Amino acid sequence: MKKAWLPVLLMIISLAGLLWSRAILSLSAALWIVWLFAHSRKDITKKENKSLLIWGIAPVFIALLGCWQNGFDKEDLDHLLTLSTYIVAALAGSLIAVKHHQSVLLKYWVWMSVIALSYPLFWYITHYQEALVRYGSGQTVPVWMDHDHVRFGIFLAIACFISFVIYTEQKIMRLISLFLLAAILLLAIRTAWIMILIMIFVAALFILIEGTRAQKKRLIIGILAILLLGAITYQLSPGIQQKLAYTLYDWQQFEAGKANPTLSDATRRVINGEAWQLIQSGQNNIGWSAIDDVIRKSVQASYPEQTFDFGWPFNQWLFWWMGSGITGLVLFSIWLLFPLIRGIQKRNMALSAVSAAIMVSCLVETNLAYQYSVWIHAWIIALLWNYPTGFLREPTTSKSGNYENQKV
């Protein structure tokens, strides 16, 4: 493998920034651009990369539909800057695919996720009683990424899935995937739970439709093992029991016209309900920078005795509808769906499963408006876009193939 050390170093810097420093994460984008300038444009713009490049550029142009209403103010420009991550990831991902470095970079994603678990797991062990109290009130243990447990959970869930699906023949990776799954269950991050279930569901569909008899047998064994691990973890972890009990309590507390802002799901229902009412009353296509103020005023009018400290919908489609109108909503939906369609067309199980899971996460979060989750989405899609198989095994070196099983 020639010159793989440089993209590996850049990926490590990016992942370190993702976990520990927004400044380093932003700097890493500039470093990737410098790396791109050192290569021929022909390598980046090869025919097989054109669809990824279009997908990466598209969200910035679509987002312009929500910038003109308020004169391209600072919030609008910040949103465009956040979405520019897709351009960098698409350009870098295209060159990485040409050089056949996806596999080794994805391994570092997995290894960094294992390192990232050191802090929350150590805190859980050393603050066990406090962790139980947190779970009982809907909170989680402290994590990296500025304590953003939702985005941290997304990062872990993707690492868990790709460590098993792409490197299924490597025993160490199978063990890591089980470790990550147990940690995700233990940390009780519900978004990560749901994403794991969605990715397993998509993978199961692929195997049932196109898998061999041996693969279907392994699927059944794998699902039984996951169910067993979940049952054991649930029985041994009062924290998980507390989190599930809190979730049920949260759902039972909601009444029309009444809501407790200290309950996470109740807050989601209030904010999303207000956003929907605003859209129905004509408050759509108001621009990105106006969303926060409009929602806060509407919530305050509907719930004058309570304070909800959120101004964005907990739903990506409501966010785009309010900010850019029906045109932006439709274009965004097509853009978000496209990687899933490509994954199905190319029989790329990893790309399909990850795309579907991220889409589902956007039903209850505005993930693709935050730096962390935009980076995760942009880069995992870029790395999987032209992955030669993505279907149950890691590609091996072949004279007739275009891929090599890299080792660093």
C-alpha cells in the first residue's frame, strides 16, 4: 500500500477532533483540502466518483433556499459552513476510493470508538450510583464530543455495525463489535439502540434476499446472540432498567396543553407540535436564522408558565420545511434518500444500513444541522459510497479486482 500513512494520519486527526476538539475538527477539513491539492483532479473526478461528488455538493446549494429570506446573516452562513463538510468528505472520499484506502480508514473509525469508550465506561464504574440516578431521570453518563450523547451514540452505533459487517472474517473485529454492542446497551443511549436495530433489520433483509444458506444460518445465530446479550445486559444492569422505566414514564405524562420541560420526549412533542402548527399556519420558508426565534415565541405563547430551552424542531424534515419551504423539503428528502437507493442498487449492505439508520435518527433529532453529526454522516457515506462490496466480507487482493486488503 503506497502513501496510505497520510490519509490515515488525517483521519486520526479528524476523529480526534470529533471526540475532543471542535477547533481540530475544523482544522482537519483544511488539511484534507491540502492533501487533495497534491493530487490530480482526474483521480478525483473519475466516472465512478461523479455521483458522490454531486451528492456532496448538493446540500450546500439546496441550503441556499433558506438563506435569502434574512439577508444571509451569520446563522445562515454558519449553517452553510457546517454543510460544506459534505463537499470536503465527497472530494476526499472520491480520492480515497481511487487509492483503495476505505478499508483501512474505517478500521481507525472502529479503533477510535473503542478508545472513546474509556471515559464513559470508567465514569460509569466509578460513579455507579450517580449513573443510576442519571438514568432514572432520562440522562446519560458523561461522554466525549462536548457531552453530546446523541451524536456520540451515533458514532458508536456505526462503528459497531461496520466492525462486524465489513470485517466479518477477522476475529478481533467480531469481538470488538460485541464489546461495542454491550457498551451501547450499558450506556443506555436510545438513539444508538434504535440505529443498531435499524441496521440489523436492513442487513437481515439483504441476507434473506441475496445471502447464501450459510449466511442465513449465521444471521439466525447472530440475531439470537444479540437477543441473548440484550437480555443478559438488561438483567445485570439496573441502569438500563431505569432508562426504560423513565422512557415509559415520560410517554405517559404527556397531555394536550400540558408538558413538563424536564422530560426529553415531552419536550420533543411540544417543539415538534409547535413547528407543525407554524408550518400549517404559513410560517414556512422563513429562513434558517428565523426558526429559533419563531419557535421560541410560539412555545412561550402556548405554554406561558413553562420554559422550553430549545428553538429548533426535533425533526430534520420539519426543520427544512420551516427554513426553506416545500421546495427545499422535497430536494432535501431526495438528497437524504439517495445513498440508500445507491446502496440497494449496488448491493452495498453497509451503505444501505447506515443510510437508513441515519434517516430514522432524523425523525427525532435535527442531526444534520450540527457539526458532529454532519461530519459523521458525510464521512461514513463518503467512505462506503464506492466500497467494492460492503456485503458481508472485506475485499481481498485480486489481480482482477480493484481493491486491496490494506494493512498499516
